[in-house]
Amino acid sequence: MAEPTTTAAATAITISAASFLPFVNGNALLGAVFGAALFATTKKDLKPLQRLMTMVIATGIGYLLTPEITARSFVNNDATAGMIAAIFSLPIILKVMVWVDQSNLSDIINKIFRGGGTS
């Protein structure tokens, strides 16, 4: 596993590169990454691949929900809204990952597409 300084440097470079794109809200992206990193680094019972996947998914959800949080709450800062969305989406992501890990494929298909199943 990479050292924390290497991971932090790679994250900073990625955010910096993405912020040059005109359609990317750099503040929301930065807040979402920080929220996902804060939660994912404190959970010690995750495997490295699970940690990476939760960070990527939480960053995406945090970035996508930032406009909704700023429109519907008292939070006006995009970075804070992205961080809040990423932090609160991670427990849901972890529950879904555990459910998928413990279920077999037919249970997942029945639950998603047919609304039934045994879980």
C-alpha cells in the first residue's frame, strides 16, 4: 500500500488537474475528496480495494449532491456541502458493500429487479 504522503500528493495533483476544466466545480470536488478521505482513513476494518472504492464512490456522490445541499440547506459553501455529502454517503455505501458481499447473485437480482428476495 502506498504511503500516506504519496496518496495525498496524488490526490492533490488529481484535484489540481481537474480544477482546470471549465465545467468542474473545484471547491465541491475538493470538499468531496476531503470528506471521503476523512471517513475512509478512519475505518480500519476495510481492505485496501474496499477503501479505494468507497473513496471513489463517496467522492462522486459528494460532488453530485453538492448543488442540492447548497440549494436546500443553510450551507452556502460548495466545499463544505461536498464534504458533508461525502461523509454521510459513506455509511450507506459500506452497508451496500456488505450486503453485496454476503449475498449471492440470484438474491441480488431478485431484490433489485423483482423487489423480492431473501435478505
